[in-house]
Amino acid sequence: MNFDIEVNGKNIEARKGETILSTLTRNGIKVPTLCNLKELSPTGACRICVVEVEGFQSLVASCSQPVEKGMKILTHSPRVIKARRTLVELLLSNHPDDCLYCERNGNCELQELSKELNIRERKIIGRKSNLKLDMSSPSIVRDLAKCILCGRCIRTCDEIQSVSTLEFLNRGSKTKVGTTMNQYLNFSSCIECGQCVLTCPTAALRERCKVTEVQDALNNDSLTVIAQIDPAVFVSLGEELGLKAGKNISGIIFAALKKIGFDYVFDTGVAADIATIEVATELKTRIENKKHLPLITSSCPAWVKFVEQFYPELIPHLSHCKSPQQILGSLVINHIAPDLNIKASSIFSVSITPCLARKFEAQRADMTSKGVSDVDAVLSTRELAKLIRLYGIDTHNIEPKFADPPFATSSSSGKLHSISGGTTESIIRTYFHLSTGRELTSKKINEVRINSSTKNTEIKIGKETVSATIANGITNIHQLMSSIISGENGSHLVEVMACPGGCINGGGQPTGASEKEIKARLKAIYEIDDNETIKQSHNNEVVKKIYHSYIKEPRGENALKTFGIKYSKREVLT
């Protein structure tokens, strides 16, 4: 039911069941907030969104107050502005004064709100927090001195990621955000996805930065520094550099990294093609043997950690294939380095990725070859932007370049791994070829491209029907897991990506991205698939050459040695 309400002296349309804030936002009236996000349940915690409603004695938190017929609302009255200023001044009273050095300087919601409210001096003096940095995680740093207790990280971890690592601890002025038993992050149930980092309005949560470490390697003449770039970065980095959202700037990135001084620059999409072939072959074997079905994809390290912690009984269902990042790193150490007459120990391998969990994945004890780490350092999309700016690279006036062989050209299937459903789509394309010797008539599988948290599809392949379930974000994932454990799930393949939408919305992507910008990244990946000549991983000549030269056959002895991985139960505090 629709009805009119009066806002700032003008009538606007409201809908029954909406909050005041959602009604105002839909009608183009901006009201500031620090705790509210569209995807999360409203709490009214920060009170910044207060408005004046006729008939109400106190100011009302617009994010949690339902709209009612006949309401008369003032969004920027003197009383409202004064209240907002006071609330922000209270937040600033004990906030660190290190904006010049802060990770989020220029991209901080608290800083931006202070500017909007014209707060230019500290009027309230509070006692500074003496809280230590939590640097126990390989992926995420917690700086509780910068926490404003908005609760967005808690609700994101609980409502969107179903992990519930974070919670409010203590009461009153001693309240803080922490983990179970107030332990360090590495003891907690955190899956390192980084969605809490994306949602944090300040720098209370940020990635574990490796830019300085990479700089040191670049300045060390005894090291051969290699970079690999995930295709999801191609369509998101532009946002950090002032370019159009969703623009594919792969050539610019390759050129920039060569200018910075990387000896070799590779496309991780080639390794994604290899992962596709390996997993499709593994799926075929499992279907034939009717064992450990459904096969659950393992290319998302946050998802793998989730299974290890919460559903260890499903570990046998996980694919035994490493992620594309680790596949490329392992290939370089085991096969490419000897061909280039480079000692494996003198290689410094850098992965540039939208995923913070890959920082955790790279340091796993089983991600080594001959005692050397497959990947030495992982940079997020945000960190790559820092590195480019640090070296003064003008990305607006640079001649694009190609990646270096042998990881120079991936198929569009390799790039589809960046989005939810893309891994399934690429696997099905190759599985169809393995089973029939033919190619899918239509390369698109429309059912997996539907924008939904859980998707299902069935593909007729020869005489059999292969079914797949795709989940993006792990909201309500427990129901899916229970169905697999009970045997009620009839799928042959299950793809899960921890981040909503997949890697294009990973924890290492640009902060503050709008829904429109994320959709632009998705659209760009699908456009690449539409325009590429090579759409199937098994038809990529680069991949064929790698198999011929080093691996011989999928899931063979060399493949298992180079790409194989096994996972085990992980004990954490929950």
C-alpha cells in the first residue's frame, strides 16, 4: 500500500513496511548514517540518521523507524543538525588523530561525515583508547582504537557470511568488538574473506599490507620477481585509478607492472583454465565411480576454511585441485623456473587478487614446492593501486602490453572464475567435451547467470544429466550443507564462493563500491566471454602446450604432484 508523507514541507510517496530512511533514500533525500547498510538488518546504533518527526518528543532513528501515514518529517532542522554534530564530535573525542597516515584517509566515512557537518575542531576531549593492534591474521589487521562500534562488521559476518566471528564484548564505555573469549583473530572462526573490511566505515579493519615487502623484493637484484594477476582485478582496478567502473584494463596493468620492475607478469586466468580441466576430469571420475558426490569446488580459500572448520565431514567432497593462484605458483617453481635457468629459491612470487583469503592460503604449510612457497606475497586490488601510485605510473597515458609467456593468454572460461556461477559454467563446458568429444552448442548456461544467492541447473550431456548447485556468499549455507550430509542433495557439482557475487566483490576490492559499480564488473566479465574467440579452457593452445611440456595428462601423476591438495579438519574457537 502506498501513501504520502510530508518531508521538509513537500509530499513524497511512501510504502507500507518501509523505514523512514529507505523511503527518504528512494526519493533522493540523503540522510547520513554510519551503522546502516541496505543488506543488513537495521539497529539504530549510531543515531547519525536521526530525523525530527512531528508528534514525537525525541529525535527518531530513521533507519529503524517504520514509516506511517500522515508523518511530517524534518531531515535537516537545526535540532537534527545539532544532534548529528554532537554525535560525531563524541565519536571523534577518543578517535586517533592520525588521518594523514591512516589507511582510509580520503576514503573514510567518519572523516567524510565530519566534513559534511563542518566539524573543524575538537570540542569534546575524551580519553584515548590504549588498544593494541591485532596482527595475528595473515589477511586482516584489527585496530580497535579506530572502531566506532557501528556493528556493521558483526552483522556482515553473521547475516551475510554465516560465520559469526565477531560480537560486542563488555558493556557501557568498555564495549568493544571482539572474537570469542576475546582471543586474537587467528584463534577465531574467521574465514579471512574480508567482507568485514569492505563494510568497515573507518580503518578499524584493514588488509595485512604487503606493499613494502614487494618493494624490498623489487629492489633486490638477486631475486627474480614474478607477478600474476587475477582477471577480477582487470575490471575493478580502474575504480581506484579514476577510470570507468567495469572497464577491462588488463593491458594497462601488465604495462604498469613491467614499468615498476617485475621481471615476469602472468595472467592467473591461464591457471584457472588448468583448474577447470583438472576439476572437470575429477568430476567425471567421481560420477563414473559414484563416489564422494557432489564434488565441491575448492578454488575459494575462504570457503575451504569454512568447510575445514564447520563441516569437516564434507572434506572428502572438496576437489583435490589447488586454486588457480597456487597452481600458477607451483608451475613456476616446479617447471618454469628450471626452463628459465632460475633457481626456485631466488624467485619472489607475487599474486595480485581481489581476495584477502588468498593471503591466508599462500602461507598454508602445504602450499610449498621443494621447500619453497608457491606464492610469497599476495596483494589486494587496493594494494596494487597503492603500488602503482607509489611508482608514479600514469595509467591514463601508458601503452598497454600483453602478459608474458607461458601464462599470457587465458580463455574466457578462465576469466569466468571471477564471478559466481562462472566456475561451474567453465567446468560444464569442458566436462561436456570430455564426455562427448563435442562442444556445447550454446556456450552460455543461463541458469547459472541468474542473480540469486543459490542457483541450480541441469545439463543434458550425452545420455546423462549433470546437475549443479551454485551459492554465492554463504548466507543460509547451512541448509545446503545439511542436505549434502543427509544425502538429500542430488547435485553432482556444488560451487560456493564466500563473497556475494564472487571474486568481483572480494574483500580486497575497492572499498565503498556501489551496487552499480559491482554490476559493471559483472557485466564486463560477461562481455569478455561474449567477445573472446577461445571460450573453453580445453581449447586454449597455451594450456595445451603447458600440459604437453610439463604435466602430460589431467589428473595424472605429474598433475597430482603439482596441483594436488588435501584438506583436514581445523580446530578453532567458536
